[in-house]
Amino acid sequence: MLTLIFDGIAYGMLLFVLSLGLAVTMGLMNFINLAHGAFAMLGGYVLVVLMRQQGWPFLACLPAAFVAAALVGALAERTLYRPMYKRPHLDQVLFSIGLTFMAVAATDYFMGSQQVNVQTPGWLSGRIELGSGDWMLGMGRYRLFIVVVCVALALALQAILAFTRFGSRLRAAVDDPRVAAGLGIPVDRVFLLTFAFGSGLAGLGGALGVDVLGLDPSFPFKFMVYFLIVCSVGGTSSITGPLVAALLLGLADVFGKYYVPKLGGFIVYGLMIAILLWRPQGLFSAMARK
Amino acid sequence: MKDAAAPKDAAPGAALLLLAPTKWRPWEYALWLLIAATPFVFAQHGALINEIAILALFALSLDLILGYAGIVSLGHAAYFGVGAYGAALFAKHVMPDPLVGLAVGTALGAVLGLLTSPMIVRGTDLTRLMVTMGIALVLYELANQFGEFTGGADGLQGVVLGPLLGRFEFDLAGRVASFYSLAVLFVAFVLMRRIVHSPLGLSMQALRDNRLRLQALGMSVNARLTTVYTVGSALAGSAGALLSQTTGFASLDVLDFHRSADVMTTLIIGGAGWLWGGLIGAVAFKVLHDLISSVTTQYWTFWIGLFLVLLMLVGRERLFRPWTWVRRSAG
């Protein structure tokens, strides 16, 4: 029981890191980026290649995955995404689906279509068990590691948003880009940095998730729904919304698969539709509060 | 066009302007004659013509929802799949007559569309995107789980149809199938033309462009969206029914996400918001598919993706009119 809750939380935290970048770009630029999963996949493959072929240690690969995804994100923002900001949502959806198609096929071409996995370092394998009987809590070390990293990230991000100059500029730009630009905030640069950072986070999440989620070229499509659920259910105006949504989703998924495996993803999708009907703007959005 | 005539006291210029696009143009007659001739001329490609006709019908149904009503849907396969499974199960267990099966598939699509439309008409683009996708995913999971009913991952096999109109047996080369699908496509096209140029269709386009204003004018926006969404779903259901009838097979593939994405790509290639978009897109999509597949079988999605990205970045108008590139850089 507790083990399930723990697994659900670990899964949810991972989803949170993966989708946070999407939530921010969605809230900030009002841009529906279905290609977000491609950046996560990039991070995952960077980790796999570095560890397997270059023999890098696991901990060094994680920042590398972040940096690689962030750089590609920055490049893509500059060249591809910027002209699309002002376009209708339909155009954005098609554009990013096209990008995802390209990423999937290209990955298939370069990396092969089979699922890849990596050997996690020894100090991260195995599990810790606490208590006994029905209330036994078994924590896989790797999942514990994920939770620790993700909680640290969430706290750091919250601190950046709340206390730094960049954070206040970002929040201003989210609320009203035009007024923010009028006040001399370099909105374009804020956009660029945020997009790059969000992509980097996705890359990091993808790298962390190789062992838990699995990694193959269809990754962006397989998890696109999950990212979108987190963003649409959580709303895009704060960090808390996506965090709660991601935890809910992780718990619902793990519990659903454990107790009623026959229904599969049915519970998650049904829950999502129900929540969206109840609160079309998401559970925690600014619109719902007003 | 008598029934759509404007009131007598309206300015004759305005009436003419409104009625002008409802007239059948000579090239439209010509194109339909050409389409009707294809199964005779390319008799050996009956299966391909059938596939194109079904894709065109599916794209046409999405056009009504997306191009005219402006509802962004990533789950249109839901209605297609319901129609496909409905027609297949009906033919297998109840009655093998194709036309009745088609009616059943269409009706199922319409019912599902009507049931789900309250979820579609509310919310923002993102919410709609998620809800439409969610509906398709839920149906996919259901079809997967009720394996004894739908055949699960193996698909539903052994669908045998009776002869069309009690006369024409479905042949292996797909000749009868291609005539059948083209005929249904034609009927749907004519129906769509009527709907699109009716007051309902005109108000849909106005609604797509400015929803708030229509509400201010006192139109019941939601009722209109519901109607159009139901009609679109019904057409998607009939496309699905055609597929499972003519191939004698229904599998989970009919509900898959890639089908929703494909049909959207098709429509966008052909152009959303005009009736020929779905038809032209279907031909272009299938031809592109065959061309690229003959070069690289596995990676053809890359080129479709590249095409979509270019189309969106450059814009349809400019991509298909190369001569405007020069003028723009000069100005």
C-alpha cells in the first residue's frame, strides 16, 4: 500500500519535471507545443549514448542531457518556434505534430527502433524496506533518487520564480507580455531563456526516466497525452498546479494499473475528461480563481 | 437554389453575393465526372481508389468540424472507429446487407457525436484538444479490453458482406467497393454542400471567426455547434463503416491516434474550410504516401512531418504560389 503510494509519487514527480517546461511555454507564449516529448526523448538518448558508448558516469550524464536539450531548445525557439507564436492554435498543433513526426522518424533512423535501456549504477539499485506487514514501505533506491532530485528541482524553481529578478520578469511576461515589454522587460529574451530551460528540464526528465518509463523512438507520442494532461488539468499559471496534477496522475496511474489492470489507461483518461468538464481551465488556473 | 433565396426586400447585390458560391461551377461537374470515371479507367487499382474515397470522406467530415466550425479535434478517429466496429459487428451478427450496415455505422457515429458534443462545445482550444483526444483514447482502451466482443488486438475478422443492392458481389480487386465508396462520398459531398451554404453553415463560419459577436446577436451557439458536430461525427462513422465493410476487417488501428493525426494532415494538405479540401488532400496524401514509401518505407513520416512544418512556417498561400516569394522580398 505505502509502496504503491511511493511509486505513484515517484512517477508523478518524474512527470512533473517532464511537463513543467510544457506548462511554462503554454502559459507564457500561449503555444501548444506537442513536440515537447521530443526534447525529453533527446535527453534520454543523450544519456544512453554517453553512458554506453563514452562510458560517462551516470551523474555526469544528467547535466549533459539537460544542456543538450536546452541548447537544441534554444536553437529551435529562435529559428522555428518564434514565427508561430502569433498563429492560431490549429497551426501550432499541426506544426508541432510535424516536428514530432520528424523527430520520431529521425531517431528511428539513427538509433534504431528497439527499446533501449541503461545499467543504473550500483548505489542506485536495490531497495530500502521500512516497517512490516501491510504497512511495509518498500522504496526502490532509484525511485527515491528521482523523488529527491525532483523535489529539489521544484523547490529551486519556486525560489527562482519567487525571489529573483528573472522570476519576476517571467511572471510579468506571463501575465501580460505587452505591458511587460512596455516596461522595458526584454520579453523576447525571457521567452528564449524560458523555452530553453523548459526543454532542458524535459531532457533531464527524459534522462531520469529511461529506467522507469522506457525509451524508444515512439516516446514523444506515447507520453504526449500525459504531458498534456498535466498541463491542462493543472493549469499553466503556477508551478503548484502542474505539480499537484502530476502527482494525481502518477498515483491514479500506478493504483489503476495495480488494482484494476483490466481497465488500463481508461481510469486516467476518464478522470481527465471529468476534471476538464468540471473545470475547463484546469484545477488551479487564474481563471478558475476569479 | 430556390429555397435559399433571400427576402425580396433585401438588396439584390447582397443576395447575389451570398448565393454566388452555392452554384455548382462547371469545373466541379467536370471533376466529379473525372472521379466517376476513375474506377473504369484504373480498374486494377480498385482497392487504392476505395482507400482514397474513404479517406476523402473522413477528411470531409473533419472539414465540417474543423474547417467550418473551428473545433480543433485530435480525436476524430473515435467516430470513425465506432462506425467501423459497428458496421463490422452488425454484418457479422445481424445482417450482411451493406447499405443497412452503413446506416448503422453512420447512426452510431451520430449518437456518439451527440453524446460527446456537450464536452466539446465548452472550454478553450487546449481543453477541446484534450477532451477529443481523451474520448478516442477511452474508446481505444474499451475496444482493447472487451476483446471477446471486438477481437481485441487481433482485430475483428470474418466480416462477410452480402451483395450490394442484392446484385453486385464485392470482388477481390475492389471494383465494386470503389464504386460503392465513391457513391457514398458523392452523396456526402452533396449533403455537405447543402449544409455549408445553408443558414446553419453560414452561421458556423461566422461563429468560427467571432464567437462572442454571434452570441451577442442572439444565436444559440452551443446548439449550432452540437448539430454540426453530430453531423460531422455521423459522416466519420460512415467512413469507418465503409472501411470495415470493404476490407472485411476491423482492428484497433481504426481508433488509433495516428489515424486522427493522419486525417488532420490530409485535410490541411488539401486545405480546410472548403469542400474540395478533403478530396484533394486525400489524393495528395495517398500519392505522397506511395511515392515516399517506395523510396523509404520506414521513414516516410519524416517527410510528412517536414511537409507539415514547412506548410505551417511558410504558409499555404505562399508555399503553393512560388511567384509571390519574389514580390514579397521586393516589397
